[in-house]
Amino acid sequence: MGKNQREEVNAMRKYEIMYIINPTVLEEGREELVNQVNALLTSNGATIAKTEKWGERKLAYPIDKKKSGFYVLTTFEIDGTKLAEVESKLNIMESVMRYIVVKQD
């Protein structure tokens, strides 16, 4: 296998993103926001394996004076170079209170 083929195989990696949606967003808005995040991922070349909605949970500490949030976990594959663009767009989404992206083994 040549160098370029190895780079291509290694380009797609598995990641998980956990994000917390502001609890003031209504159920319809939450569904729309989950779809927007999934669309953002797929528009950047990601393949979504699964999305789990964990529901509203208490936060470990208040964020913007909110004590709870709606948790969503999405598992996906993406080229690592595209991840920065996804994160920059998530940073400007007002309804996403916090997020973390973790590379899976």
C-alpha cells in the first residue's frame, strides 16, 4: 500500500460529540437543532453512525444561570481536517450551551 493510500485510509476517523441544548428550547426546536447539527456534520463529509437523545439532565454546575440541559450524543466518522470547521459553526449556535468532541479508539 502506497503512502497516499495509507493517508486516505487514516483520514476518516470515528468521533463522538456530546452537546447540551439550552433547556428553554421547546421540543420541536430541539428536534430541529439535532437535525441541524447532523446536517452540519454530513455537509462536512461526516457519516453519522447514531444519534442518542439522553433527555434533560441536571448540570454539574450552572451554565448561563441554567441548572439543566438537554443532552445529545452523536457518533460519526469524519476527516479530522474538517473538524475545526464543524466546531467553529457549533460555537456560534446560541442554543448549544456546551459541546465536546472526542476521538474514539
